[in-house]
Amino acid sequence: MNPESYEYEYEGAGDPTAVPAALGLGLLAVGGWLLTTTRPWDKPGHPLTLALGWTVSGALLVCGLLLLARCVRAVHGHPDPPLDPRPDAATDTGTEG
């Protein structure tokens, strides 16, 4: 567990994941709304219209889910270890001589 809160990293700059997370939630809401209002399983229609409805709502749902997953990973993921710019850092044992 990380003892420091996530907010300390971005103090004063705002949360960089807020806008993508809000956009992801919005895409999920619009995709779900489109899927439930068109109800392709309830009323038969032209196959092209049904395919278009399923494709658009599915794309919106998948894109929203991917945006939210990226934001969750950014907030709760483990940070990468800092890279050492020295080329011999991997073999350096810390002793000289």
C-alpha cells in the first residue's frame, strides 16, 4: 500500500484524470441510453438499422470502459521505477576498486 495519498502528486495542478474519467462515464451513459431506447431486441427493424444501432452503442460502451480503465490504472497503478541514465547501472554493485 502506498502511504501517501494520490492527491499529493498533483497538488495545485488539479487531477489529470478527471476529464477523461468524466468523458468515459458520459460515453457509458450515452451508449447505455442508446441501447435501451432503440431496444433492437423488442421491435424488429431493418437489419442495417439494427446493426448500426448495436455498433454505435457497443462502440460507445467499449470506449467509455477503456477510458475509465485507463483512469483507474493511473490512479491506483504502481508507478514505474525511475530509470538510471547510466549504461552500467544494471551491473553496478556499488563498490569501487
